[in-house]
Amino acid sequence: MTKWNFIFGHCVATSYNLHFNINSDFIISFNGKLYNAKELRQTLEENGFLFETNDDTEILLKSYIYYGKDVVKHLNGIFAFVIWDTEKEELFMARDHFGVKPFFYTIKNDSFIFGSEIKAILEYPGVETILDSQGISELFGIGPAHTPGITVFKDIFELKPAHFAVLNHSGLHIERYWKLESKQHVDNLEQTCDNVENLLKDSINRQLVTDKPLCTFLSGGLDSSIITKFASEYCKENNLPILNTYSIDYVDNDKNFVKSDFQPNSDNYYINLMLNNLKTNHHPIIIDTPELADYLEDAMIARDMPGMADIDSSLLLFCKYVSPNSTVALTGECADEIFGGYPWFFREDALKSGTFPWSIAISERQTLLNPVISEKVDLQNYINYRYNESLQQVEILDSDSQETAEKRKISHLTLNWFMQTLLDRSDKMAMYNGVELRVPFCDYRLAEYVWNIPWEMKALNGREKGLLRYISRKFLPAEIVDRKKSPYPKTHNPTYLAKVKSMLSDIMANKNAPINNLLNRDFILDILNTDAKSFTRPWFGQLMTGPQLMAYLCQVNMWLEKYNPRIEL
Amino acid sequence: MCGMIGFVNYKKDISNSKDILINMKNALSNSKNDKMEFYIRSLCGNFL
């Protein structure tokens, strides 16, 4: 039999846990953190395994030796890993339940090449950046979200969340190991509240375990306040130093803040409410326009594609300023997806839109394509295909009310597409600065339980995240509990619009700029001349309007210059 | 930043491919100052 040859590598920051563990039969490379390492180790020790370290990597490898491929069914954590099994002559790979940790791969000239980032795979000789019809549809129809398993580059793939893969002489075999299963919810309100609170507390407590400097991100919203409240208590109960908390704001945002339905108030008042309550060691980070614009390219590089413009670069900068003092941060992300916090869960027009409700400007997106490309790439058809394909995976029970059934569909889309986009953003912007973001609301056990709570209970009192608010009322100030959802803050400083407008004008002044080959020059000039008012709906989500659209177009040109994809239609 | 990188080939001797791995490592975001570990197994033997 032909012998396999392989070469693994990884780089290891001093602040992060990623190591080889080698014995004669197995080699492992692991990126992530196990939140149930203690229980795994105990089971292994009870079954005769001895340990040389306290490292998650050793626990994971020995768990694989004990459970085999079923190891993935025993893990709670954020992870991507590969294990070479010498006896079986096969490579085993897996990714965590929600895809917090990335894993990309391609096959070229009999080689299977993998990496945590696409840019690393592109270093392998012969791997090209090709943008075909699907890639263009992903980039401009679906982006900055992406279809699970697919990247914008032809023949470069991601291992989907909750999947494992085996590579051996039979080829590459990929299998799903977990999904949210629809079951009838039998608990009453009181039991449901107890269970949610216990699961959430357990998730937070597990994710607070670290030997690295720890912090939480605090916006004064419901979700980050819950995390910070429990984290603060944990620190006190375990005689740990006072919890560090961080918040983000922008220079002159207090003067320029503009209320909207989506962003009804700014964070500062609510942050102070929590600080008075918890007495954490708080660090406000204030970001200015020039750096926000300067880091658009870094944010694009971190994602390997144009992303969410300054919504990305601000998080990247935020993590940059956090990283000297804290390298593990807990955030309130994913509560809106798990508990139904977004406006589209409630808006009839969004529910009946027949498309992804965070990305409704399809005709504008199509117009943005270069007319020559637009003739060959039909974004609407591609989006319809992906949307319907995804909805077919939703399990509706006979016992579901009509409302619960409808909300299962929108929840499924939100969890598999929108949440993945935000998790990609968080991990990439944070890891770019060596910060590990942890997301307790993303605990798969919590998600499993909440998935089956009837909508009438989940949206208790007709409110977004009504159940979570109800539970929180006993331990958070009422003003925090009742605060209307406010998204991640963006800059309202007019200097930012001026800055990105100037950047985009400079790009468009060059008729040979690569963006002209891909996108509609006249439409972009129109966007420039109208301060983006000619693009009437947000590009993505609720925040990517006006300046963010211009910044996104700058990122597209930066991406084309750096990655130089060959267009193949 | 840390990250995983690697490749597997069942036909070629890749024991001289460490440079490719180093290039892949250097491409990872913010990896310049991070320590690199690698492991090679090829037809010619194992290298750590």
C-alpha cells in the first residue's frame, strides 16, 4: 500500500493553547478550547489513561483514542483540529458545533491542503484565486455572509460547522455530527426559566476558566450585562482579581448620534448603570475616524474577503486595544440569534420577504455588478436557490403552532447564516490581535434547549428576547432589562463619511482600478455623488448604509488588488 | 494569532516541503512573532 506523507504545522502565540501532541500512533494539531476538559479527563482517567500535561490538546487526543470518531459527540467547546491516525492511515478533522473556529481546505495535485485561514492555503504552490459565477454570487449576492461549506474562491472550501471529515485511501468523507433537533417542549414557564438560567450560568462559568488575563465586553445591553454580571460574581466567589470590562465608542459620537428604530439610544448611560452595580475595572475604548478608515484593509485581510467595513475594523481595533491587558474575552454575541432578538423575527414584511431578511437589497446588488458580468450572473436566482435549500432543512413538528413553525424557519436562517457571519467576524478580528473571544450564548446545550421553546414563551410579553428579559429581571437593573435592543455601535461622526468618500473617490479616479472590472462604475459614481443615498436599503443587516457602503466598496478594491482573483465565467 | 496549517500527499515525498509550510505559517494573520511547531512524516522518515 502507498504510504501517506504529511506535514502539519501551526504557530503558537504565547497566549494561546495550540500544540502538537505526538505519540507513536497519533499526531494532533488543535486550535481552540474545550469547556468540558475536566469531565473528559475524569472519564479517561477512570478508564486507565494517564496524563503528562494539563493541556486540552492531550485531553482531546486521548479522547479520540478512547471514543474514535464519536469524540465529537463528547466535546463542548470551540475547536478545529486534525488528527493523524497512523494505524488507520487516515486524517481525522472536525469543527465545533457552531463553527466558531475556522477550518479551510483545498485539494491540489494529489495534496490535501488545510489551514485556519484562506491566505495560508493560497501560499501552497499552484493554488489559485479564481472567482467564478458562484464566487461572484457569494460575494455580492450573499456576502458578507456565505453559504456553509463554500468560500468565494473556486475549489477552496470550509469544513462546515458541526461536521467532521476523514481523509484516507478511499478519499474524503464528510459527515455531520450534530444539528438542532426539533422536539416538543414539555416544561412550563417556571421550569423553562430555571433550565435556561442554569444552562446559561453553567456555560458562562465553564468559559470563564482560563489561566490567561480575562475580561468581558460590556455595552450596557441585556446580553453583555448578563455575561458581565455572572462573570463578576464568579471572580468574587473564586477570589480572582476584579473583573476587567471594556466598551467601545467613537470620537464625537455623543455629539453626532442619530436615533433610529434600530439604534434608539447610545450605550454610555447603560454601561454606567452596570458599572455602578458591579464595580468592575472598566476601560472605555474610544476610536477615531482616521484609524477606523486606516484599518479597513486589515479587516479585509483578516477575513480574506470584503466584509462589514468599519463594523469589522472597529472590532479589530477594539481587540487591538484590549489585547495588551486581556487575551480572553467573553461577549454577549449570539443571544439575539438564539433567543430571537432581531427585528426580522417580528416584522411581517421580513418574514414574508422570501429571502434572507438581513440582505433584501437584491436588485441594488445586481445593479452594482459590472453590466458585462451582470449578464452572466443572476444573483436573485442564486439567492433563491440557497434560501430554499436552507429552508428545506428545517424540522417542523405537527405539534408546533403556526407561529412557532414560522419562527423555526427564521431562526434556522438566522442561526446558520447571520450568526455564522458574526462569529466569523468575531473570531477573525479578535485572533488578528491574539485575543480569544468566547461566546457563552453559543453553548450547544443552551441552543438545543431554547430551539424547542415555543415562540409564545420565547418572546414572552411580545418582546424580543422576552424570556431572557423575564429571567434577567431578578438580577439586572430594570432599565437594562427593558432597554430596547441596540446593535453593535457604529460611528456617527461626519468625518468618517468624508474620509471614506475621499478614499472611494481616489479609487474611482483611476479608471484602471480593479473594481471597475467587477462592478458598475456608473452606479458607484452615483453612490459617491449622492452620499450613498441612491442605494436606498442597507447593504447588509441594519448598519451597513451610507458610509459603510462606501467603505465596503473600498474594501472590494483593496481585496481585488491584494488577492488578484482571476475571473472565470 | 495562531492557526493550523498543513498538507497531506500520498504520492510525493514531501520531506523537503518545510519551506512551503513556513510560507503558509507566515501568511497567517499576525503570526510573525509566534513560535512555529511542525511535524513531517514522509516516505523518508519522520521529522519533528
